Amino acid sequence: MEIVFSLAVGVLGGCGVWLLLRPRTFQLIMGLALLSHAVNLFIFSMGSLSIDAEPIVVVGIAADLAHYTDPMPQALVLTAIVINFAMTALFLVVLLAARGLTGTDHVDGVEPRAGDGDARA
Amino acid sequence: MTSWLDAVMPHLVAAPIVLPLAAAAVMLVLGQRWRAASALVDVAASVAGLAVAVALLVWVDRGGEGGAIAVYLPANWPVPYGIALVVDRLAALMLVLANLLGVTAVLYATARWHRAGVHFHPLFQLQLMGLNGAFLTADLFNLFVFFEVMLAASYGLLLHGSGTARVRAGMHYVAINLAASAVFLIGVAMLYGVTGTLNLADMAQKLAAVPAADRGLLHAGLAILAIAFLTKAAMWPLGFWLAPAYAAASAPAAALFAVMTKVGVYAVLRCSMLFFGADGAIDPLGSGLLVAGGCVTLAVGAFAMLAAQRLARMAGACVAVSSGTLIAALGFGLPSLTAGALFYLTSSTLALAALYLLVELGERVHDVDTDQPEPEVHHAALPFALEAIELPQGVNLDDEERALVGRVLPTTVVFLGLAYLACALVIAGLPPLSGFLAKFAMLSAALDPDGVPNALRSPPSTSAWLFVALVIAAGLLATIALARTGMRQFWTARERPEPRLRVVECVAVALPLTACVALAIGAEPALRYARDAARALHRPAPYIEAVLGAQPVRLEAGRGATR
């Protein structure tokens, strides 16, 4: 389970960072979204990965992390998801405004000249 | 007065967050149709916020040497589990600074900028709320939340007024900050994984007990967190977003943004002092890096000032210089140097906010100059100008051979010129204003850490000399750059129609500059306060005790539930 989980975080994070470095705004927003998913999973893993464990104390079971999963990262992830969701929505608006105002979807608002090294996109 | 303050005090700690939030909600209801009422609420809330911040500062400072530390538990949960808000000297200082800039910016905005787009006032109050919350919180995750509140509002404020340049710069700004937030979260998660707590004071206490096997993870988490903070503070390789974004923002938004880089500096200061201050639980590996990074930021910013073509870009470079100076000064980890740095932080932030307002006024003058043709003046039916007949004797003449003496300068031109002069003096660190005192305090502390002339003391390190040399050189470059733009924009007598300035705008520009003058006049108590704050930061034990010792309010069944 740990291997699968860390692979998921790694792949999401890697894709996110790669897309973040691309020159088109759509790639940028996808990159940020993937990155935030990777971060959310990462936060989740910081509690302790346990299957079928409850986060809230049940009467009769000793209250320690051997019997429960840590509820704190779950609360953090929930907050982070909400914030990321709002930010992505806001960024989408900025992206569309930029597309409308500059007429291009390049992140700098101008198409690179043909001779430039980063013209391929 | 004092007993009244004591009674209301514990609850006043939450006021800097609750007040802007409530004001923003009211203004959202008022909406765009009642813009005047909105503006009134905004100004009133900002002024009230400033009053609260000053009351907190006075109250905290009354606590003598160690200073009083007020802890407020908003949800009334016991400490390591619930949210805690803490005011100590540093937090109170930052609150006063942020709210002073808030009043400045909102006054300026009411003159015309708030009409440039929708929802300026609610966004403005929400940004203030985020700033205040970031200074008050004692919890790493809440720091993240308040950072996000502040940033979300700042995205809106940056785009206020719209236009291609703003949207283009805004996109870069949003993207950088979202990426930095992701980095911030990774750091928070790693620290939580290692220590099992998010409360800063609790974490500081538990760091010493972290087993050796987890040390690597702990160091990595701290480093990642530092990268997030330093991106906000615009340290050199991470700070390229700053100048274009701030230059594109509308003037009142940019003036408030002047304190946002300082939030990053504040976070670095708070965390490093808490985590590394406690009897060397971890070696402060990063302090050398902070000094080096700060020095590079300082140098690059100083050259960027010289190279800047536009005044707004130059102001961005000034922000970078200020950030770099602070980061380097804090990296040394000397209490007396930290005290100087806190004084510098206050005065330079105030001056930068005034500079951003002046940038816009200067450009407005320029626009008047270029865009609008001079109104035709119909003199009386004289076929020639009067000067042609009798040239005054023994009088200074300007380029066009007209008398310089006796010509009345328009009040606005005089005001702008003087305000820019004061701004330049503070930023470049020339006497007699507070910028000079701040730099003097920092430099003397860097060379003579304890303020005692002692032949036995080891000579200052190479990095201290480098810092001193860079600060002085940056002051020289800043003087050159500021004087050059000043002559071009503000200090030359040109035939131009008088720029239109409203009284509110003048008051807004004068407010932070007056504060700088006040800091220079009252340097003794201000520096004493900064010294106490720095000393408390370097000995974090009382802070940790105060936070961990805070008790939730007991509710007596039935009776006390309403209290």
C-alpha cells in the first residue's frame, strides 16, 4: 500500500511540476491542479496509512493511533481541497480574461517569435 | 482607562480578524449601488482596526521587560488541539503597521480608485483580515489559511481596474503563489508528520525530542517551509514575480502589498526564532543561507533600482532591497541586529507604501503633461507678452528666460515634491528621517553585536562586513536612482497644467510619511520597543509557556453559557 500510495503522489507531483513549466495557460492550470492533488495525498499520508480504521474514538477501544487513524490530516486535507478548489476557479477566470485580452494562450501574453528556442509548445 | 483596557483586552485579540470580516460582509450586502456607504464603512473599519492594533500594542508593551503575551482561544478548546491567537510585541507591531497601511490605502482609494471596478472595499477588508490573522495566529496550518485569505483577496485587488497589463502580471502572480502554497502545505505536512502537532509553541517544544532517525525529514520539512516563506518575502531567486505584479497593481492595492512581502519575513522570523531559539535543539543550518540570500537580494535589487525605466518598477526594486536587507539582518541571529531590523521593517514599509502612491500621482502628472493639450489661454488683447518689454534685472532666469523668483508653484507640485523627497530620504537611509536611524541601528549592531566597546571581543565576521558594505552601497545606489527619477518626475519646473489632487489623496500620502517622521522624532521609545521585541524573540520560553499555559474559559452550566 505504501508503494502504491507513494507512486501515486510521485506521478501526480511529477506531472504537475512538468506541466507547470509548460508555456500554455491550460497546461499551467492542469499542472497546478495535479500538484495540489499530489500535495493533498501527501498530507493524507502524514497521519499514518491505515485501512479500515476510524478517526473518531469509539467506546471500548483504547484511544491510541494503533487502533485509529489520525483525524488531523483529514481535516487539513479537507481545508486544503476547499482552498485549492476556490483558487483553481479563480485562476480559470484570470486565464480566460488573459486569453480574451491578449488573444493568445501563452503565459506571457505574447507568442514567442519563431526564432526563439522555446517556440515549440 | 487601564482597568477598562484590562477587562476588554482578552477579547480584543480577536478583533483584528473579526472586525474586517464583519465589515466585508456588510459591504457585500451594500454592494455596488451604495458605493459611498461602502467607502464609509471601509474607512471606519480600517480606522477602528488601527485603533484596536494600537490598543493591543500599548497593552502588550505595558507588560514590562518580558512584555505581556495575550493568548485567545477562539473556539475555547485546550491549547495544542484548538486554534490559538497570540499577541506579543512583534505581532502587535506588525498589526499596527498593516492597519496603518490599510488606512492609508483606503483613504487613497476613496478619492477615485474604488470606482475602477467592483468589490474593491470587501476585498480590501478581507485582505486586511488575512494580514491580521497571519500575524496573530499561533498555529502553522492557520498561518496557511490566513495566507490564502490574504492572497485570494490580493488576487482580486491586483486585478482591480482590469486591463491587459494587470491580467498578464496577475496570472504570473497567481500561478507563483499557488505553487508556493503547495510547497507551504508540503512543509506543514512534513512537520506535522514528524512532531504530531501544528501549534508553533508546542512544535518548538517537541523539536528537541525528535529522534535522530527523523531528523532528516524534519530538516527537509523546515527547508521546504522556508522556501515557501522566502518566496512570499521575495528573496532573490524566488522573487522575480514581485516587480511586475506590484507595478501593474492599482496604487492603493500596491500600497497595501508593500506589507505582504513583510508577512513572509515575519513568518521566517517567527518560525526560526521559535524553532532554533530554544537551546540549539536543531542547528540553524539555514542562517548562513539567509544571510547570503538576503545579501544577493539586496545587491540585485539595488542594481534593479538603477536600471529601472519606470518609477513603478523602481518601487518594486525598493521592495526587494528592503526584503533583502531584512532577510540578511535576521539571518545573523543577533538580538540587537534583529531590533534594528524591526525598526527598519517599520520605516521602510511605510515609505514604500507612500512611494507606490506617489508613483501613481507622478504618472498622473505625466499623463496630464503628455495626453491632454494645454488649455488655450486667451490673454487680454496684448499683441506680445509682458516679459518682452521689461526684462527684470538681477533675477535668476530659467531656460526660457523668465524670472524664477516670484513665480508661484502650485501647492500640489510642492506637496508632491516634498513627499517624494521624504520618501527618498527614508528609503535611501539618509538623515534626518527614520530610514537613517534604522540603518544606523542595524549597521552598528552588525559590527558591534552587544553595543559594548570591548577590545577583547572578536572582530566582526566577513559576512558582517559584507552586509555593512552592501547596505551602504545600496543606500548610495538608491540615492542616485531616487534622485534621478525625482528630478524627472517631481522636481523639475515644467510648463504643465497643475495636476489635480484631492485632499484625501494628500492626507493618504502624508499619513505614512508623518509616521516616518514620528518614528524619527520618537526613535528612543521606538527602538526600545524594537529591542524588547527582539529580546523576547530570541528567548522564546515565555512565549511557549504563555501559549501552552492558556486555559479555556470554564462555562458554568446554565449560567455562564451566554458569557
